[in-house]
Amino acid sequence: MTKRYVSLPDEAETGMREFIDEVDQRLSSDEDTCAVVEDVLIDLSGDREAYERWQAGESVSPAERVRLQSYDPCNTTLESEYYAEKDEDRFRRSKHLQWLWRQFDSLPIADNVEFALRFRRMLANHLFEECGDDCRFFKGISFTYGHNITIGDNTVVHDDVHLDDRGKLTIGDRVSVSDGVHVYSHDHDVVDQTAVRNYHTVVEDDVRLTYDAMIRAGCRVGENAIVGARAIVQHDVPAHHIAIGMPAKSVKIKPGWEDAAVPIEDAGVNRQEQRRIEYDLPDDFEVFDEFGRDL
């Protein structure tokens, strides 16, 4: 056992639980998500008095007005909002929840680990396509949309991880995702970088992705495998293998699993195209090149 149990004082525990339950209930209701997010961020930021002065028509500076307006996610944009192939209906809600997650992480209270883990776990149940029991999400995690992510039970995602679900991302049970890991589900064409291909990326049960590793779009990391620190996975990693390097290669089978794993020499197969996700854009969609080139 590598961890010990930690508890908060009873009064702090009660207040934390009541607050998270209240936000959870509001997000589960028919109440407008934008309004819920705005309320929560105003109160957590301690800006209710300034907000009410502004709403009452009192004078505020331009900087104050921008700050107060930005508690409402409808007054903001995210990078993924500009992606041509996004599902507009699903993104409308996930954007609001993602804004709450990101802004919460920018607040000092996000350093209160016990509170922050529970708050993010509650948000994950609303934001992700599916989220299992007892997951732990640490600070600085970013997503493309959020709604294309499925995560199993007892998985932990550490600080500053990027989970790209522009395509689809499935992470299994009891997975450990270390600090700085990037898991991708989209690629750009090597000739025309504006051409995007989306994939289903899979990280199976009991995998360890160690710090600063990168998983390329469309790869599968098999159950009980380990991806070494700063490894760049360009191909599937078979179950029970240990893969390291740039690009990552299987160098060892975990002790005790030799009979269950495929041989080292059979690793390194790229099945990316098998997991490609096709999409169509509307016929009337206006195409433009963000680099100013004539397409």
C-alpha cells in the first residue's frame, strides 16, 4: 500500500459535501447549464458583490466587466469551438462544463486536493461520455471536447495531462496516467496540415503511462502494459509489454506474464487506420485556410 487515508475536519467535510452535492443536483436538473456554471464561478471566485453591482447598473471598469462577463461560458470561446467537424449539439453543453473545469483549476481552492478531486470527479460524470467509480483527476488536465471520453473505474489522471478527444478516447479501469502525458485521437496530414483525420485511441485496463509520454492517435495500449517516461507511441503496444523510447518500442514483457503476452518480435504493429473515424462536413460549409493560403 503506497497511500494513507487522509480526512478533513468534520465541519469542512460537511461544507464540501453539501456544495458538491448542490452543484451536482443543479447540473442534473433542467436548469440552464450556462447559468449554473456562471453562479458557481462567481461564488468560488468571491466576486458576488461586484457582480451584483454590475447587474444593478452601477459603473464598473472595462476590465471588471470583461472579468464578470467571463464567468458566463456563453461569453467565451475555446480552441475546439473552431473545429469544423465538431458535434454542435453535444459541444454546446460540454463547452460549459469544460469551462467550469478549467476555471476551477485556475482558482486557489483547486489546490485543496481532497475538495478538488471530488469536485472534478463530479464534473467528469456530467462531462465525459462515461466515467467510472472512484476516479481521481488532478490539476491542469485539458480536453478537446470531453464528451468523446470514456474512462473506467479507479483510474487516476495526474497533473498537466492532455486528453485529446477530437476523435474518440477510451481509457480502461485502474489506469495510471502520469504528469505531462498527452493522449491524442487526431492527426494532421503531412502534406496539407489543414486536413485532419480522427481516430479511436484506446488505453486498456491496468496500463501505466509514465510521465511526459505521448500516445499517437489511433494507437491501442494493451492491458497491463507500461509506456516509459517520455516515450512516443507510434504503434500498438501489446498487453503486458514495456515500451520505451522515441519512437517507443517494446523492450521487455512484464515478469510473470511471459506466457500470456505476444513475443517481443511480434510487437510494433500500426493499426491506426483500423480505428479511423470518418466524418462529413455540410455541403455549404465555408472552407478557409487559417494560414492564408489559397486552397
